[in-house]
Amino acid sequence: MTVTTALTACPLNSKSLLGSSVNTPEVTSLAELNAQVDEWDWQDDQRRIGERPRTVGEFFATRNRYCSRCPRTTSRPGGS
């Protein structure tokens, strides 16, 4: 079984886009795709940009404290 992702339908898939390429992950299940995305997120959180003293994940954790979620509302846009 092959899982079709949004990337496979993208006309830019595996083509050069501003000097970089977009690769389609090849997985056999949605669970495998989710595991790959989790691994990529973890790797990105461990990354340092240049000589900065903290990792990307550490900077995000610091900044995330100052961001708030939108309030929940029961009203609908445009009326009732």
C-alpha cells in the first residue's frame, strides 16, 4: 500500500524551486509518514543557526511563551 500525500499531487514535486528540491516521502502507511515528520521536527529542534547560543527548539520554547492562542468563540462569521 502506498500513501498518497499532498506532496505527490504537487506539480512542483521533485523539481527545482528557487535552487532547492522538494522530495516526496515514500512510505507505506500514514503512521510511517507521521513518524518521519516527528523525526524531522526533532532534528530541526536540535539545529543551531550559525553561532547562535541556543538551538531552534530552545528559541521556539522561549518565544512560544509569549504567543497566545485565539480565544474560543461560539459565534459564526457573518451572523447568527
